[in-house]
Amino acid sequence: LVPQVLKSCTEFIEKHGIVDGIYRLSGIASNIQKLRHEFDSEQIPDLTKDIYIQDIHCVGSLCKLYFRELPNPLLTYQLYEKFS
């Protein structure tokens, strides 16, 4: 099951985010926090709002933040040796 935050953000990035450095550059912190708050309150935010279109990097930054805050990494500790 893919979390809604990842589903919404990746669909938006695939549609609107074909820019250099979409995951390399950071978005504006206040926009990232606003977007995070909307997802945390179990709303599905309208990512086509000007605030997100103009700062598309905040959507990519939210994805990175989600993965960073997972309790266990996607590449699990048990399998780390095999991956490296």
C-alpha cells in the first residue's frame, strides 16, 4: 500500500515536475511545512495551487522528508550488506 502523500506527490511531479534538479533542490521551508500539515490533517491538498506550481521543489522536498522520517529505512538494516 502506497501512502497517499507519496502517491499524490509523485503523480504531481510526473505531470508538472520535469525540471532540472527536482529532487536535488529544496523547496521553500514554509511551503513544505504547509503541504505537510495539509497531508497530516488527512486532507489531500490541491497541488495545482499557484503556491505549489511556483515552488514545485517543495513537493519533491516533502517526498524526501517522508522517506527520511520513516522509522526503518527502505533498504533495511538486515539487507544493507546485500545492497552494498
